Amino acid sequence: MTQTLNRPTDVDDGLTPERLLRAYRTMKSIRMFEDRVHDEFATGDIPGFVHLYAGEEASAAGICAHLDQDRDTIASTHRGHGHCIAKGVDIKPMMAEIFGKITGSCRGKGGSMHIADLSKGMLGANGIVGGGPPLICGTALAAKIKGDGGVGVAFFGDGASNQGTTAEAMNLASVWNLPAIFVAENNGYAEATAAKWSVSADNIADRAAGYGMPGVIVDGFDFFAVHEVAGEAIRRAREGGGPTLIEVKLTRYYGHFEGDQQTYRPRDEIGNARENLDCLKRFRARVTETDRLTDAQLDQVDAEVAQLIDESVAEAKAAATPGAADLLTDVYVKY
Amino acid sequence: MILDRGDDLPVVPGSAIGVIPNPMSGRDIRRIVSQASVFPNTEKASMVLRILRAAGTLGVERVLLSTDTFGIAAGVQREMTRLCNARSTAHLRWPKVEFLELDLPTGTAADTTAYARIMAGQCSAAVVLLGGDGTMRAAVPGLGDTPMLALSTGTNNAFPIMLEATVAGMALGMIAVGAATAPETRCKMLHVEVRRGSGRVDHEVALVDACVSSTVDIGSRALWTGSSLRELYCTFGEPHGIGLSSIVGRLMPTHRTDNHGCAVLLDDPAHAAHTVLAPLAPGLLQPVGVSQVGELLPDRPRPIRERRGTVAVDGEREIEFGPDDTVTVTLRHDGPRVIDVPAALGASTAQHALLSR
């Protein structure tokens, strides 16, 4: 209790116009990146699978806005593009990686589900459902031992919330009092299985009590709500308060994977979310109505991001694919 | 309502009550910044069952129950079915339970309003709400003249009361069958009116408090830090209260039945002449800077001083305003009719209700 007594206001949380503009750029970059990958995938030029994050931008942007590149780490999921962008991974190598090109983040060998950039504290997208939370226990333990105030953030979905790895990681984080944040991005479906059916708890956040940590639900369509909740959880973790479970309720605008017919979703679900809940629309309305940013500023970001995405696709298509000589390189990490 | 020894009470034709448990209450940011409790939905389902048992025993014919996708209504139905099928409990008398469904559920507070409106329209003698201050506020526009019983599901509430659900069900049941009377008077309520620079007028109500904060974003809605608070208007503030109204409880206790409310001008505790330590959230006593305290008289709109910030109603930031907006707070005696359980049951005890011959 004393840790919060007399501290300065904690709810203005430093959202200066510059930071708001940066947050908008992050969300817009994710949206345009994913919309473009959606289009490009349909042409057949992208190998493998892609799982798109469009609609969920406020979660990655609201949480990663509090993270440093040097001391904080995140672990992502198969739906990882948004987390990568929000953590600062460069967009052009990301796009090249998805196209399987040698200029990609992982030299074209990982693809969408394995984009990683350790220099940015991005441990990787992860094709294993529930693969991220145990990794974060490791980086959070390292941060605790080093005493640098770093935190580890594990993003996972409602499907992964039912995995043993996630349960073990939350238990370990609590037992070791780690600076770890568990972010359950509940978009309502584990592939085609509804969370209402497959998650035994009323809310994923309710499970936090069983691990001895706080559990919070936040509106994933509202950047400001996510940002505030994440700020408090991360501050608490940095100060030695231990782990937190944040359930972000949101929806994805595309299928589980590209090509998913989504027959398991109500017909109007996505249209309603796009029309009435969209995080980018809400953000724009909020910041312009309160005179913190202008439409002209936001439009300029839109144009800059659109150009960046165009360039990233053009450069990715023009780049070479890995050759036979690259087959056995980058297989193991040297320590 | 005098019993013959061992007899069941007769079912009273046409008697009905409504039950609205809020499945989403009790999971906000206060779980991180304070030690606020988590109230599981399984317990809410159990509370509903206890209300049903009490109402059924007292002869209530019909109970209207809101439905949800978080397992409360489903849990009630499952347990009722189990009890009805088990040999040892098959004899229990239940009211006829109607599970209401909305045509277009939103998953927001609007669903609470909609359910309250349906229940009020279907001749419920009273509606019991299970939730926090926000749940109670959401029900108000739908209730009309129908009395409410406000039952707390958590540790962070000022308006609803902590009470065993069985006893709440007794009070509701006795009102529904005519063995106790519902309150005639309305409680106090705050009206927050925002005249926008664009000409639009926004309106919110609060059952307990309206608090002006220098915080500019609605964000995660809750308020828990004393340093951002600038003005506080309360319908009541009890010395044993929790949340923002506890500031009034510490400075100038104001009762639910008083004609007036209370207005407090606040400041950053680092600059204020006086501070008061108040329990703004469970486990979280915060210093709050105080510059002025006084009565808030009914029907007198009070313009707020702050030029930019948010207004929290019943502890949740709902309104953002800026220099072009005019915000007023008005206390009125036009709130819901709220059932006082001790008073209702006390009066029925005096009439020897539930006492056998």
C-alpha cells in the first residue's frame, strides 16, 4: 500500500501529443501492414501461413508504449506482426521475412510465425500455442537478477490460456515474484473454437487469483484504457511488485489464418466491430475532440505509413530468396 | 401472512420480481493499484439461487432473470435442474423463472438498462441488482417507478449494500406478495450536464458521487489517486464508506436521507492547506487536498471550475471536457426508489409476518 502513497498523479501517464502521435503511427502501421499482407497473400506470392492482427492494434500499441527496447522483452504468438511493430522491429525486414526473402528479419527462413529481433527485445513470434509465457519467465528472471528494472511481457491468446505452459509460467512468475506481465489477448476464438465454450473460467483474468497475482480485464478497442492498465502493471513489476495478468478483450478482423472461411462467427460480428468499436476510429475521435492532435497530423501519418508499406512490399518482392548456400547457416545461436 | 404450522405459504397470483446480476462487475484496474476483490460469477449465480429460494418460499409466482454469456444464468439453470432432479431436494418450491434475452445485447451497461426496462414493464414489484455502483447507475433509466434493491458484489461500492442474498430475497418476496411495503420516496441523484462548444448537450447521472479530475482521458475509467482530484459532489458520504464518497465521510458525513448533498473543492495534496486521508479504494488510503467543504443544496446547478479534465460518475470516468464546454452538477431528489431492507423486514416483523399461529 505504501508504494502508491503520495506518488504523483498516475493517470495522466505522460500521453503528450508526441507520444500520442507515435502510438497512432504504431497502430496505423499495424493496420496497413496487415491489410496489405491480406491483399498480397491472396495473390499467392507469400509462402506459408499468415495470421493477421488487424483489429487488435490497441493492445500491442498500448502495452509496448511503456516498454524500452534495451531492457524489456516481449514474447509473441503466431499472430505476431502487431507485437513486432509495436516493439520497434523494422517494417521493411518484417515484410521481406513474410515474403521469405534474404533481406528479412530472419534472412527469410522464419516467415510470418518466426519473426524475431533480439536487438529490439522481441523474442519472436511463435508457432507453438502457449510457447511464449515460459520464455518470458526466463527474461524476467534475468532482469530481476541484473536489477535493471526490465520487464518481460508475454502475449498469448484465449487458446493458449488453456495450455499447461501458460499455467506453469504464471505459477513460476508468481513463486519467483518476477517482473512479468501476462497479456491474454482474448479475441473470442482459438482457431474456430469459441472461448465461451473452451475457457472454463468466466474470464481469463479470473484465473489470476489462483496464481496469486492481480487479474484485470480491459477493453481492447480502447488504446487509452489498455495504456493505463499496462502502465500500472508494468510500473508495479518494475518496482518489484511481481507479475500481473491482463485480459484484453478484443476481436480480429480477419480469420484465424488467411483463407479461413469463418463459418463459426456470427455474420455481422466483424462488420459491427469495424463500424462501432474500431480502435483507430476511437483514437482519432478522442484526440481530435480534445484538441490534442489534428486530423491533418493524423492524415499525414496515414500517408507516410502508406508509403512505407508500399516501399516495403516493393523491396520485398524485388529481393532474392535464400539460396542453397544459406541452408545450414543461422541454424544455431552462438554464445 | 400468518402461517399455519408446517404449511407452505400460498403462491400469490401475479406476484413477480426481477433479478439482474452484472457479469462484468469487479475486474477493473483497481485489482492492480489496490487490493480490490475479485467477485466470481459462480458466487453471483449462487446469490441468485438464494434469492430465488427465498422468493419461492414466500409465495412469489414469477421471477424475471437477465441472461448473460458469462455463466451466471446458465449456472442458475443448471443448479435448479440438479436440485429438481435430486430426490432429496425435488420437493423444493421454486418460482417460475423466466430467462429474459435481449434482441440486441451489447455487452455493455446498456444491457443492464434494457433489462431493467423490460422488468419494470412486466409488472415486477421490485428489481434486485447484483453489482457495484456502476451497475446500479446503469439500471436507473430503465427502472422508472419500480423499486430497486441494490446488492453489492465486491468491496469497492458505496451505494449497494453487503447483505446475504437470502435476506434480500425475503425482502423482495415480502414486497412482491404484499407482506411488506416498497419505499415511496426517491433517493437523491446527481445530474451532470455538459454543454459542448458544438451545441451538443451530454447528460449523465450519479447515485453517489460526481468527481472532477484533472486527468484528461477516460482511460481505464477508475479513479484512485488523490492528487488528480479537483471537485467532488456527493449525494451522501458515510464515515464507513469506501471510494470517493469516503472523502465526504471523513469531512462532513452526509446521510442518504438528508435533504442536501455535499460539495468539496479539492487540490493537489502537495499544495493544499489541508489534507484528509481517505480510503479511495480497498486497501488504499490516499491523502486528498481539501480547500472547501459545504452543503450541496437540491435543484441548484453548480458550475464546475476546472477547464479541462474528466468527470467520473460513481467512481468511473465517463465524461471528457475541455475549455469550450460548460459542465454543471445538480442534486435532485429524483433517483430510484431504493428498498431499505432492514426497514422493510422490520416493519413486517412488527406485523408478525412469518410467525406461525
